[in-house]
Amino acid sequence: MHVSFTLSTAPMLLLALYLWFRAKGQLLPVAMFMSVFQAASVLDLGAGSLLIGVQPTYIVLLLALLARSIERQPGKPRHWIPDATTTLLLGAFVAYATLSAFVFPLLFKGVLVSNPKLGFGVPLKWELGHLNQLFYLLLSFGIYLIAAYWTPPAELTRSINWFVGGVVFAALIGLYQFIAKKTGLPFPSEILHTSPTYSIFEGYEIDGFPRMNSTFTEAAAAAFSMTIALAIVLWRFLLRADSLRNIAQLSIIGLGLLLTISTTGYVCLIFLVLVAASRYFAPWQGSMDARNARLLLAVPLVLLLFAVLGVSAVRDSFVRLAHTVLLDKTTTNSYQERTVWNRDALKAAADTYWLGAGWGVCRASSFIPTVLGNVGLPGSMLLCAFCLRLLWPVTRLSRIKVQVHGAVLLGLVAVLLDLSVSAPELAHPIIWLLFAVAAKFAASEKADGRQRATIRGRWLAPKHSLPLVHTRGSAGDYGSQYCR
């Protein structure tokens, strides 16, 4: 095996070092910020014909795993933890996926499978390249364990905030990429897009509309991160619409999402707009006068929207965009190819008696066919049981009123919607961070009154100030640090 550096190595490590200094030595927030540099590689690992690029965030996460293992002391009290069943279900899924990656390619040798690296309908055999996705899965499970068991609430809150900050930064880079395409200004692709693991699709135009990938491998990957961050910021905005920080972040991320021209991103955007409308016009708290005031404030915005759409050029562009992204999507070559990927993954699941061809073997267009093709019904049922166990306690109306609960829940719903439409992988660190935080919330629902008060206090009055939020509320304002 040989190791080589890239043009991303020095600038990414310097950025990580600066962020580590700003985070006062906390590595998890740094990893969440660095997760937006998906197309960059700080180390290229080669073994024969296989070449894997290591993203900056995984270097930081490995350091975080090492630091947490060193910091742990026997008998040292831990922060309140998820119930054992939640972690057991997730651990069982990871264990089954690990077993499948080593055993099933040998057990079902010759079954036809498809993935972008091998192509369509390739006979299954055990290969070292299949373990690439297993490495990411095991590292992601490590993120869950770190966040769920050995990370204090203040650092978890900071990590979520820093992920949002990273996405804001990526959206600004996407905006500059668009300007660079239009004006001929230089864009540092040689620094931001160095990973040999994925095919990187630089910014281009589709039907006359710009499609920017920013710091990601493709525009759809950028849209995935932006929809999750948008969901978190949107909930904060609905609770503090007077915050200039919330308004600025919402505007920047929304503009970055529009520039991706991603069908999945636009579907999630429509969903989030509907959620925002229902939350805005039907608040769970407030007097009738407050509700009427919200309605009156919305009238000028609606009138402005109709006025803009009344301009023929704007209306024609909007209709053409709707056809390009949504209405005519099923007629495109991309959609038809993605449909073939999904069909082949389901066929592989059927040909392996619904046990799966092995984790990392199949890669469909969306997550459900991918999971069925890789780990079959047993793995899919374990993951589904984990998600139900995770989300059910948090969906109680009395808990959604709490600021942090609502933001994490909406972020997780955006994750699941992304995965259902077209995202094929669980590899993004923010997914596992949200899993861990939601698991802690679910555990707090099972606690008795005294334990629940203690748990809330830990989220109310963290020991460290948060760099991306202002903390003006009192300790009785549950989650106030997060939402400001």
C-alpha cells in the first residue's frame, strides 16, 4: 500500500487546525464543519489498482475517536445515555452489514450486481473494493457512540451549529462558483476537488440553469447537506424570526440549494416550505392576536410573490425550471439510468434470497433499494426498527415544542426524505450525529421527573459558550442557547 498527498492536504489541515483552536480543542465540531469538503482528499491510499481518497472530516473523526478512547477513565461518570435497545438495534445492523460484506460475496458468487464502479450486471465476487463502504459505516457508527455516550450536550450543540456554519460556507463557495462560471474568474477546483474515490461533476448548466457542486462531488450531494442544514436553520428561524443570524443563514443556504438544481433538493425544499407555512400560520403557542399578526405580516410577502410571478420573463423561467427539475424528470436519461440502478439492486436482493449481496456491493440511486440489495430484509428491518425506536418518542407534540427537539427532528426528517428520494448512502457524519442526539432525547422521555430535570439542565446551561449562537436567555429557557 502506498500513501500520497494532494494539493488539498496543506490548506485543509491548516483550516482544521484553525477550527480546532476556535473550538477550544473539541474535535467533533471541527469534523462537522469539515464534512462539507466531500470532494477533497488529504491522503490518497493505494493498494494495487484500488485508490481511495480520505476526506478531511474522516481524519478529524479518527483523531476524535482516538482522543475519546484516551480520555475515558474506568468508573468515570458519563453523560446521560440512550436506552440500550436503541443502540442494540443499530449495533445489530452494523454487525449484520459487516458479516455480509465478508460472507455474502462468497456465498452468492456469480449473482449479477450493479454499481457505478463495476457497471451494470457484473457477476458478484469478493473484492477488496467492497470494503470501502464498510470502513465508512464502521467509522460512522463510531461517531454515534462518541456522540451518544461520551460527548456533553454543549459540544453536541456546538457540533450541530458548526455543521450549519460549514454548509453556509459551502453555499457561499457555490455562489462564487456560479459567478466564476459567468465571468471567467478562477475557481480553485484543483484544491477543492481532489478525491479519486468519486467521479466529480464540476459546475455546469442544464437547460440554461446553472448547476453548482461547490465543495461536493456533485450538485445532488451538495443539495443533501444543504437540505439538512436548511431544516435546522428553518426551525430556528420559525422560533426567532427577528434574528439577523437566522435570516442570513436561511437566505444563504436557500440560495445555495437553488443553485444545485437538484430534484431531491427541490422536493425537500417544497416539504420544508410546507412545514414552515403550517408552523407559521398554526403555531402551537400564542394568543389569537399573535396569530392574526402573523397572518397580516404574511400578506405583503404573498402579494410580492404574485407581483414577481406576474412578470412574464420571471414566470416563464419559473415554469421552465419546474419542468426541468420536477415535471419532466421522468423523461431524462439520468432518471432512466437511476431507475435501472434501483431495479438491479432489487433484483440482486431477490437473487440472494433477500439476504443481500454484501454491504458495499450494490449502489442504487436511492437508499431503500441500496439497503435491500446489500443487506436484504434482515438488515433493512433492523435499520427500520432503529429509526422507529429513535423517532417515535421525539415526535410527541409536547416535545416538538422544545427548540432543540424540533430542529433535530426536522433535520432527521429531511435526512429520511433525502434517502427515500435519491440519496444512496448513510456515510455523512451529520446523519449519525443527529441519530445520537435524537437517541439522547428519546432517553430523556423515559427518565423519571428528577432525572428529566437534570437532563434538561445539561442542555440549558452548557459550560462552554457556543461560537455560532448568542446565549441571552436564562437557564430556565430550555434550548435557548441553540435557537439564538
